[in-house]
Amino acid sequence: MPYKFKEKDNYDLILAIETSCDETSASVIQGGNDVLSLVISSQIKEHQKYGGVVPEVASRRHMENISIVVLSALEQADKTFEDIDAVAVTKGPGLVGALLVGVSYAKGLALSLNIPFVGVHHIDGHVSSNYLTHNELKPPYLSLVVSGGHSLIAECEDYGRYKILGTTRDDAAGEAFDKGARLMGLPYPGGREIDELAKKGDAEKIDFPRARLKGNQLDFSFSGVKTALRQHIDKISEEEFKENLCDIASSYQEAIVDVLVSNTKEALIKTRYKSLSIAGGVAANSRLRKAMQQMCDSIDVKLYLPELKYCGDNAAMIGAAGHYMLKNEEYGKLDMNAKSYIPLGESKCL
Ligand code: KG4
Ligand code: ZN
């Protein structure tokens, strides 16, 4: 059903909302890349008790937090509801019960203010996090998205338009970090913990496997390295494990990073793109950032890295992606729904 709202030539001030997983986030963003405020309320402490995100708990916390988070984003930006020109919200993929809180809130807000709303693909948001920092980055370019739920190499053909060249056959890169961390007895989510321990370890101490797949060589698989980690831990004594934890973390991380970098290199050579961006929670990994930079330098490719504060889930990246959807008049309709899965590239979230 079409939704009639007060149309404008330019939707300058966007209120963006992200509730796809365990972070309730709101941001006020101007002109597509000027972040006036970003508020992120993390529920991680509560989910840590269970070793992962509990969907029902996540939805309930979003419900409690959303109004407070939005109001504080407005306050920090020194704006009121009446100043906002449009609302951008993550419509998927993610936990449906969590997404529904943001989508319902965004729709209700847009209706009450008589302004448009757009439903943003979460991965388009991650990729767009680079626009917040790098004004010169413009499609087409290649992107590696590595988060808790996704690992993919995609051509960004235009804003919000993607062609996937490689994806994971099993665990996502972030999942490989988190599951590996659990085997090492580290708290959830384990990516940052492994990153920190790895700095003090020897990356070549244990030769964990790097999956070479049949078929699409740009696809990833991380289940083998995880199994190898389990077998290694089972094989050694508790004492040996404690003594070598930094080396184990470092070698495990190196195996994941190695595959991410070599597949991305292959995709760059194949497609001849001279610009690469990386995005998603795992893009915060210090070893990945360094190794990717070295690889890009070696083949004369310009690498765009998101600022650390924009790597994990946040509403500013949703605002950045929403800005281009508004420009393309991809407005949300009144029956817009949250979705656990939306293919990337078909992200016209009408
Ligand atoms: O993008 P994100 O915040 O949420 C999803 O959309 O999934 O990514 C979360 C993932 C988690 O798996 C977390 O362990 C991982 O990002 N992560 C890291 C680091 N910081 C967060 N992985 C490796 N190194 C890090 N420094
Ligand atoms: Zn994410």
C-alpha cells in the first residue's frame, strides 16, 4: 500500500535505527556522512551468561531501550523529532523479533511525522559504514564483508547494488572467531579476545588448516579450522593449553585471516578492481587490517577501512545506506516487514 508523506527534494537529516541483533542503536546523520550523534546500547553482558545471543531476551531489551536510545541520539545531536526529514531502519537480515522492534518504531515515527522511511539491508549498512569516513569512496569497487553472521566478497556495483562473488559454505568469519573463543574458554563474543591474546602469541606455532574449496574458489569455509582447533586442544594437557594460549589464539586467527586475505586477493585480480573496502565486526581485527593492507599494497589496490567505532553493529551505517535509498526514492511501504533473510543485491526494501 502506498504511503503518502511530505515529499522533499533532499532528505538531509536522517534518524537511523538498528536493532538486528543485540545492540539497540540510533543515530542522527546529516548529508549522508556527517554523524551528528550515535548511541549504541549493548546487551552483551546479559547474553554472555548464555554464551550467545538469546533472541527473546534481545527483543525484550530492544523494546525497553528503543525510545530512550532514540531520544538520547536526538539530544546529543541537538535536534528534535520535528527536525528529522526521514527515518532509516534495518529491516533484515537478523533476528526477526529484534528487527520488528526497530521496524515498528521507525514506521510509527515516520507516520506520525509525515516523513518517509526506508528499510535498509543490514549488509548494505555495513558496506556503507565506509562512506562515513571516506568521502572519495564511490562505487564500483570490491568489498569484503566479515561479521558474526556473514562472510562475503561482493562487487558493489552501485549504492545498494551488489553482485556476490564468494560467500561462506558454513560458519561466518565472526562465528569462527566466536566458536574458537568458546573452545579456548574465552567469553562471548570472542573475536576481540582472540585479537588481544594473539598480539602476544606466535602465529606460526601451530599450522591450522586453510580450506581450499572445490568449485567457486572465492567461497570460504571455516568449519575445518574450528575442528582442528578442537582436536589440538583435546590433544594437549591443561597445563600446556594455559602456557600456549596466546600462540593457539594467534595461530588460529592467522588461519582465518589468511583465507580472508587470499580469497580477496584472488577476487581483486580476477575483477581488476583497484579499490577494496572491508566491513563488519571482524573488520575491527587488527591482524586482518594489517594483512589486508600489506596485500593491497603489493598489488597496488587502495584499501578503505571503516573506523573501529563503525565496524560493529551501529545505526550510523544504516543512515549512510539509507541516504542513498532516499536519493533513489526506494521508500518503505506501509506493509514493510522485518525479514530474517534478504538476498543482498535485491535489497530494494520497498
Ligand atoms: O557486525 P557485527 O557487530 O554483528 C553482525 O552483524 O554479526 O559482528 C560481530 C562479530 C562477532 O563475531 C565478533 O566476535 C566479531 O564481530 N569481532 C571481531 C573483533 N571485534 C568483533 N572478530 C575479530 N577481531 C575483532 N577485533
Ligand atoms: Zn552486523
